[in-house]
Amino acid sequence: MCGETMRLREREVVDRMPGTTQTKATRYQEWVCPECDYFEEAEEAGS
């Protein structure tokens, strides 16, 4: 958006299962612009 080079970052979201002590971790990648905070999810490999 602003012309700055986007950077690929990996994030992990941890969800807790209600009523249990179990957690579920989901990893995903997103492109992030360090200047203007614009981001979008990266496409899956092979897509």
C-alpha cells in the first residue's frame, strides 16, 4: 500500500477448549508491512 517491502511472518494462535484443560495451536503466515501496519494472509504452498 505505502510502497514499503512486505515481510512474511509466522504467527501462532492458541485456543483453549471450554470445559477442559486442552489447548489447540494453529499456525499461519501473513505478509506484514512494517511502515503502515497493512497485512494479509499468505497463500498455502502449492496454491
